[in-house]
Amino acid sequence: MKQPQIFLLLALLFLFSFKAINLEDNLIKDPVFSNVVYTGDDIIYKNNPLKSDEFYSPILQGCYPDPAITRKGDDYYMVCSSFAMFPGVPIFHSKDLVNWTDLGGVLNNVSEFNPHDTAISQGVYAPGITYNPHNDTFYMIVTAFTGNMGNIIVKTKDPMKGWGSPIKLDFNGIDPCIFFDDNGKGYIVHNDAPDKGKELYEGHRVIKVWEYDVANDKVIPGTDKIIVDGGIDLSKKPIWIEAPHLYKKDGHYYLMCAEGGTGDNHSEVVFISDSPKGPFKPASNNPILTQRYFPQDRPQKVDWAGHADLVQGPDNKYYGVFLGIRPNDKNRVNTGRETFMLPVDWSGVFPVFENGLVPLEPKIKMPKGVTENKTGKDGFFPNGNFTFTENFTSQKLDYRWIGLRGPREKFILVTKKGLEIKPFAVNIKEVKPTSTLFYRQQHNTFSFATTIDYKPASEKDLAGIVCLQNERFNYVFGITKKGKDTYILLERTEKGNSKTIASAKIEIKKNIRLQVKAKGDSYEFSYALNGIDFQNLGGNVSGDILSTNVAGGFTGALVGLYATAANDAQVN
């Protein structure tokens, strides 16, 4: 080839490359997130280091409320409420009650469980899980507030391998639990309203029992019976008797329930009978678990204890799992209702939670025979203070990453550069599935940081971090456009009303680091254009709207990687 031809070829290659680069720059790109680091740094764990025979309670930190537990041989399975988070009903496995493995969610088929149009505190809650040795089958039963499902049950021979399709059950009420007697006969207990015209006061509820047709998976019509009316003493107008569980021990039937509502007056009570259909007599020493009697300003405060379930541990001693909360410095509940554990003394007639009637401590003794606390190691779920790092290098995401009202797989793609989010034309304030990959806030003092590769194309495009209690109470910290300029903004939404706290014009030359840090009620949002030197946006802001005290509902705060093609946050 002659020299002029070589120069012409090189010139054409240069022009083609230049045009290709410019074309690539002008393409609308979906945001790519990488190097997410969540760090929890609560003082309670620094002040209470573990000894070799101890583990922390709560065993599941963050929004994992309403625990229920069952056992088959050496295997323990525990489920929790998930509301409109997806997949529904988180499930965990353990061999020793100390070290737990996250198995994802029981209801993970969106064609069978679809909370796409429900507020975050609806969806599913208060599950029960029971192993039936007579047919070697596990049953998970729950109330679903979506898709006209109502009370449903799903079954499996092996929870490690997934669950069958939901079976709709023909009864009203909430908080169902299934029990199998020694002869294999099945019963369902649940909370319900009193018979029509017999409600005596606000919060008056009853516990009902049904006989269950095990062969055909349905309650037997006409077998329902009220076994508790109001609570342990109807004359004192007890409220919200709920979350019932039936047990059999030494020839007697025990009914354990929550009472007092899921707030400051929450407690656990127990009844006894000679038949699963009653009559049930309350224990003389009720409540057997509560935190309602203590000063509000007590140190290391745990509150709202109740909604419990019992299981026999590997040392043949009983243990109870239950929900509780750990409020922040303003007595606000941002981490939500968490799953705690205590040993249970059942040497007498009635079970009693050990140290369940004194202020709860942050750690307990491991069951005898359990030799190692491996939480946070070897794939076991962490607790205490820990750091969770996600580089999105695996196609199988950690189960701690969840969707809202729909599966995360609908909007994510793991690429060589990180996690790409395909933005829905939905913003975080809508009661629809959002293109947000969420992580539960698990500490009152924490930081959450991510690197984002993103250039918004219009004012409708935004990507970044969202801190969310629900669709009407949240913070959005993201990158968007105004005219031809790119901005970063911080928006606060309270009671559905949004206000931009601060915004700043930025020039994106490479990836940006975004970070939210909280110390109790004080939250800070910052960004680093060079990935290192962080600049605060909006100063210190209150986490009040991320608490159930202010926002209401049943969930805890979530932190998410957020993208939308329907942005309505306004640049100042």
C-alpha cells in the first residue's frame, strides 16, 4: 500500500472513532451502581463485646418483624413479615439457633403473589410456619392484603428447594397459625373481629380455632369457635389479642398470643386447656414477656416486645423469638421492628421468657453444645456491628437486596461495570413497583455509600440514593438535569408533600460517589465528584420522617439504589 493511501486510511479510522465516541456519549445511558458499602456502628455493640459463649439479640436487625419458627430434626426454619417488599415472607435456616442462613423469600413468584398496587405496610404480614411430622411437610400460612388473596397457605417437603403455589383458605381475620396434634389432626388459630354486634370497644378482638382438613388443605366449614374473647381479662378491655400459636406439652394444649397492640403496651400472654378447641384458661402470671413497665429513658432501651413463637432448642431447652424495637436518641423507630430471641423456662406448668420481664440485654448465652458464633462469617447472616460490601460481581445477588411491590429482576442487570438499573417511569412516591434496589437500615448509626456512573438526559431522569419509610415519607438524593445543566439535589417528602432542601450544579467528568450517614436522628447526605473528597448537601437533616413514630405503618427504614424516568423533584 502506498504512503498516501495509508494516511487516508488512518484519517478515516480517526474520524470514524471520533464519531463513534461522540455517538456513545450522546446515547441515553441507564445508571450503573458499583462498590456499595454499608457499615453499622452502634455504640451498644461497642459497649457490650461478646464472650465466646454469647450472641447478640436481635438476631435479625432491621425490618424483620413478626417472627415464627419451626423445627425438623436438627433444622430450624424462621419466617418474618415483609409487607409490600418482594419477595414475600423472608425465610432463614439454622442448625443451632445462633448461626442463620438467609434463604430469600417464600413467596417469590410474582404471578402468584403480586403486591404491585399496595401501600408498603400492606402486602403480607404475620406468617406462621409449622412442620407436620405426620406427612413430612412444612406449612407456611399468612394473610395477604393484595390480589383478593386473604389467608393463604403454601407447602413444601424441603424449604431449601422452594414452596408450592398459594392455596386460598376460606376464613376472615389475620395472623393465622397451623398446628398438628399427636394424632395428625390439624387446627388453625387466628385473630378475628368479634361476632357482628358484639364488639365492646376499640381494639376488642377474638381468637378463633378451626379444624383443618389436611388431605384437602381447607378449613372444615362449621368447626370455627371463639376460644379467647378480648384477652386474658375482658373486664379490663384488653386490646389486640393476636398472633396466636398452639402448642402441646405434657398432655396439655397451650395457646400463646400477643396482647396490647404492637406499640408501647405490647406483651405476650399464655393460656392452657385440655383440648385444642378450649376452653382456655389464662396463666396467673401473665404477661410472660413485656417491656412496658420500665422508664422511657432507660439506657440501651428495647421496647414493644411481643408477637412471639416458641421452639425447642438443640439443648432441649425452649427458646422464643419475638419482635422488639431499639429507638434512636430521639426515641424514634427507624430500624423498625426486629427479631429478638430469649431462652424460655418451661420447667413449670407455663412457659416464661427468661429475663423477659426486666429490661432486655443486647446479648444472651448460646445454647449448650453450640461451640461457635459464626454470624457474619462463612455465609451466615451478620449481627452486631458489621460492614456489608457489594461489588455486583455475581449474577446471584445477596438476598438482603429486595424489591418493592415487585421483583428486583425486573429492573436490574449485572454488568462488567456494576449493577445497571433500568428506570421505570415511576417515582418513589407512587404506589407501584419502583426501580429501586433496597437494603434495610439495620443500625441507628450507619453509613451507606455507592459509586454511580450516570449522566441524566432530561429533567425526568434521576438516579441516586433514596431513604424511605414509605411512599409518603422519604428522602431522595440524586442526580438530574435542569435545562442543559446537571444537578445533584436532596428532596424531603413528608405526608406526600415534597420540598427540595438543597441542590448544586455539578460537572460530571467521571463516576460520582454518593453517601448517606446517620447518627441517631441526624442524617447527612454527601457526594464526591472525584470519589474521595465528599461535599455535604443540605447540612444535617432529621430522620424523623424515616421513623414509624412520624410516618406510621409497620415497616422500618430502607436505603435504596434508585432510578426513575418519572422524576418530579425540582432543582432549586
